[in-house]
Amino acid sequence: ASNLVFLLKSTVSQLKAVDQYKVDGKCFEVTTVDVKVKNPYEKSCTFYAEFQQSLVSSFSGVPGVNFVTPQQIFGSSLARQKSKKRLGTSQSTRGGLDAKAKEEAEAAAQELEDKVKCLELLGSPFYVPETTKIKLSPGEETTVTVQVLAFVPGTYKGFLILLDENVGQFCYEVVGNIGLPPPSAELSFDVNAEEGSMEQEKLLKIPARNGQIDRAAGVVLDRMPSAVRTRMRNSLMSFLAPAGPVETNGLVRYRCIMDSPYFQGSPDIIMRGNEFASGGGGSKSGTPSTGGRGGGGGGGGGSGSKTATLEDNVGEKPLSNFVGLNFYPKEAGTYTCQVMIMPFSGEPDLRIYNISSTVVTPPKETSLEFRAPARQVITQEIPISNNGAEEWSLSCVVGGSKCFSGPNSFKVPGNSTANYPLSFKPSWLCEEEGTLTMKNAKIGNNFVFNLSGIGEAPLAEGNLTIKCMARESVEQVIEFPPLGAQTWSVETDLPYVTGAPTFSSGSGGYKINVKPQTGGTHSGQITFTNEKSGQYVWFTADLIVTAPAAEAQITITSECRKASVATISLANPTDSPIVFDVRLDGDGLLGDRTFELAPNTKSHYELYYSPLVAKRHQGTVAFTNELAGEFWYELELTATPAPAVTLPPMSCPVGGKARRKVFIQNPLGKEVKMGSSVNNKRNFAVQPGAIVLPPYGEGSFDVVYTPSSLGDAETSRIDVTHPELGSYVYLARGTGGMPGLMEEEHCPVSVVHDQTTYPFRFRNPFNAALTVDLVLETDEDAGRRGA
């Protein structure tokens, strides 16, 4: 048997974290994150902690600024220092060096080693002590605190690796989002526009040393052994801020960025370089830094000053360490600006200064006019604009007339506009005046509004809708507005409505009684008047009255174009005569429009029904009187068709035509056009086909008979119809005789001694083919035959 041997090789491409932690922080500030570590193995382990970390993405929170990365700042320096370290080590190992030279070489090597250590710490924002050793039983948990301190903003990712060489390793991922450093100083100044122009010129004087970097560097130094901290301080500081060259007297260019359109300044400034190596008193080369204006303290804003100051731009300017600011406010308010400076050479000496200015202007007076009906509220939204970043809290006072009102306080968020609601509510017809004063205690600014209001005639308090049936009594309560205890006189123009002549408000609603006698819709108003003050309250009202139940049902039947009569008995039990208005509703109904009854009598009303169109339909007849009420009857109407009219017999020779004129009356008050139809169109026709009848007039048409047989009776039904006049039916009858002399349609015309062709039309009136003999006879032939 043979054996197969495989050589296996593994490659770990990346770490896979057990869990992930996120932390937010700022440059130069220490932030911590607690990582909960759990032993995933089934045996006790001793883990050593290690951190692998890198920059994921650069900071992009400032438009137009590309921040350098830690690799760009510290990486290249680290590579150079390591190269120098190797070269120095090689030289120190050579023979032949005396004791002094050897001591200098060892000191240089130590300095290089210190710088390498400093650069490694500065480029690593995540920190866990190298001596961290964790002993955990299977499944046991503990907490590892990770410090986060970055000198360059951006997003960093690190892996906390826990390793037991005898068991295995695992890791946790930590992501840190590091933003800009906190402000180095908060500075402010006020502008009073009453004293002159709002434009200002200021000097922002900046200290040479960055206190935030000093404190952050102290944290990094604390991570080192105490024996080497003093020695490594200068090495550490030399990488954090630029040092100016000797030939420029230690001056370095910084970039200056402002985020407000109301502040303007130079895009770059001159700063005195970092003199950390000599304690801040001289340059690195040992050359004193006292030459030129602003030497030492930088004209009040240099290395001698530990805090930034904001001063008026008057007198002689310092040589370095200042930003000239020009402030151009638009109007009253609080304006903020962030000033950020950073060296062009790339060191992480990043500083932020927040500047705010409060501009106060004289009170602005504005006039507002209101118009509102009495007892109604009108609200005006007054816009207040805040151009500053901070919220305004305004105290508001409404003075003068009590008809004006509004909130006592009002807030306007920064960089926005808010509306203040001011209301005007007149109690009656009036002309009022007042003021609205808004005070901004934060900036000392006031807004003043002069108010005028006119109270107009009041609107109706509401609309009342009253629904009831004729001859029935209904009670309704009117809800009166809360105007206190007062006495009001009551008037109304609405019929059938009664109530108390006076009314005391504050004791409930006002009751009215409604008892209509007739149906219909009535509109009016009810007015309450205070005789002492002259004020009034009024309501619109709609009275909708439906008719009472029908007294009886009457059935009437009539033939079209004839009249039937129905008698309706009515009685007057009173001692006064009664005149009823009569309302007829239905086609074909006729009768008097009024009907009078003498006192204590009974009489009959004659209702005529003369329909034009045959149909079944309904109608009503109603008798109304304002005192007696309304009485009505339901009508069931039936119109039967009129009998057909038989026309006198007609006759004519075969081949000829006979005519009979028929007349029709129009009972309508408008012109009508009637259509016609004939069921025997071979022998009968109606001329004209459309018959026009004038209003209340008479029209006619011809029945034309054309025979088609000899001696046989020929008949036809003729219908003349209209939607409103109904249908007229005629029965026509005709007989054809022997042919005779036919009518000439026209006579031929010819020139003497000239020949003319004349077409002669002959119609076969019979149902079968006809053979005829054609004989031409002149007048002379007829005379000879007669002789």
C-alpha cells in the first residue's frame, strides 16, 4: 500500500470581528469605549491584547477643505526617522570612535528612537496598554477600556486582537468617527446701530501655542515610562505644530476659513512657528525669535498670550498671530461665525474660534389696521425674522384698547421666521387704537406696532331652519350668544312666527311658536335689540312648510279634446267671507283661480279636465287662504283617445287625383308643427307632410287620393300627431272611375314651320301590366267628328 502526503498552507486575508463597537469623538479630546470580552474557548486562557488600526476615510465636514491623513503627516516622518535610525546604528558600531564621538552617536540614536516611538503613538488613535494581559475561564466575560485620541479628524477602524498562543486568537472591531476639535475660544462683541454704521473691523489675536494640543500631548506622554517623558516631550511636540525657518524669523503661513457670509477676512494668515524644543522662547536652531514687530508675544497675540482675544482694529497691527475680521451685518440680530485655521505645511495644529455678534437697531415702528364685524375675531399673523443662529425669546405687551390681544411671550428659532398671532375682537361698532411692543432682552432690540381697529356691523349669529307641516304648531328654541344679563326687544319679518316681545339674556334660549297655514318656503330674520345700548343680535331664518295631508282623492276620466267636470264642496263656518287662491297642478286641468265663500255658507267649485294627450297621470287642486289654511285634493286623471274622424268619400277617374282639405285647431299659446303618417301610401297622401299651426289658431292640410282600381273602394288611416296636442285620427275612403280627360301639366311651345319633341308622361295606376293604344287627335279632328 502507498501513502498520499499533502502539504497544507493557510493564508489569513483579514480579521473577522466577533462584535463591533462605534464611538464618536473630537480631535485632541480623549474618548473611551468599553469592549466586553468573552472567552469563546472551552478552556481557561491568558490573552495578550494588541491593536491593529488604520484610517478608513478622511474628514469631509468642511466644504472645500481636504484634510491630510495621519499617514501623510506622521507616516513619511516615521519612515525618515527609521532610515536615520538604521544609518546611526551602523555608524555607532564602527570601530575607531573615541569616547566623546561614541557618546554623541548614542545620543543621536536615542533621539531617533524617541521620535520613532512618538510618531507611532501619534498615528494610532486607539490605545490599549501593551502590558494588558487578561485571564479568562471558559465563557467568562470582562471589560477592556479602549482610549481614543486622534490628532487628525476622520473615520478610523481598529481591531482589538486577543491572543493566547497555545489556544488561538479572536478580535473585536472598533470604529471611531472623529470630528473637528472643540472651539479653542468663544468670543463675542455687540454692535449698537444707533451709534453709527453697523459695519465693524476686528482683530482676532491668536496665541502661538495650541492649548488643546498641549493637553492631548500630555495624555500621549502619560502612556510612556516616567523616566523618558521629559526627554521625549520635545520630540513629540516637534511633530504637532510647524516650526518656522530661521530665514523667515520663525513665521509660518496658516490657512483661514470662515463659514459666515457676514464675516470676511484674509484666506491665509501669518503665525509664529512652534518653539516647543526651546520651551517657547526661541527657534529650534537656537536663534532668538525677538526680531521684527511682534517678536516674542506676537504683538499681544503671539506666544506670550495664552488665550485668544477679540479687539477693535485700531492702531498698528501686529506682525503675526492675528486674523483681521470685517463684519457686515444685514439687520438686527445675532450673527455667528466659525473661524478655523490650520497650517499649510500639514501639521495637525487645527484651531477653531467661535465668534458671535449681537446687532441692536432702533425700535422699528409699523402700523397695522384691522376691520372685523362686531363680536367676531380676526387674527393677523405678524412675521418676525431671526437671522442669527440663537433662538430669540421675546416678551410681548399689548397696550391700549382691550379689543387687541396676543400671547405674552414669543419664540423665534435661529435662522428662521415665526408668526406672532395678534387678534382683534370688537364688542360693537367702534374705532380702537393700541400698541404691540416686542422686547428682545438678549440683544436689547424692540419691535413696536401701532394698531388701529374698526368694528363693523355684526354678522348674523347663525341661520335657523324650521321645518313643519301646514296647520300644525311647532315650538323652537333659539340659542342666544353669551352676552350677559340684558333685556332685548324682539322683532321678525317671518310669517306665522310668534313669541314674547322682550327677552332677558342669560336665562336660557328664546322660544318661538310657528303655526303656518299654508305650505311653501319663507325666508326672513329675527332681530334682538338692546334699547339702552343700541346693540343688536340677529339671526337669518328659513321656514320650510310642507302641505298637509290630502283631503280626499278625486278620479276624473275624459276623452281627449273633450271636457269632464268634477265638483268640490267647500264650507265657510266663519262670520267673514273667505277668498281662496286656487292652485291647479296637472295637464288638462281648468278652473277659476280664486274661489269665494260667503260667511256661514257651503258652495261647490267646478274643476274641468280637458286633456289633449291620452294617458293616465296624477294632479292636485289646492285651496289656500292665510287665515283658513290650505286644503288640497289628490287627482287621479285618465285621458282616453278621441274616436277617429271619418272623412266624406272621395272619387276621381283612374289616373287622376282628388283632394280634400281638413282643418285642425291649436289650443296652445305657441306655434306647433305636427307630423303625419298614412298606412295606405299607394292611394293616399297628406300635403304638406309637416303641418304648422299658429298659436291659438287654425291650420289645415290636404288629403290626396290617387285611385288604382275601377269601382273598388280603397281606404286608409291617417294619423296627425304632436307630443302636446296628442293624436288626430282620420279614416279616408275613395273609389276610382273610368279614365277621362287628363290634366295637362304644361303645353308645348314651337316655332312656326319648325318641329318640336314633346315628352308625355303616363302613369299606370293599376297593379298589373297595362297595354294601351295611343291615338293622336287634333282639334280639327275633333271638330269633324263632332260634325
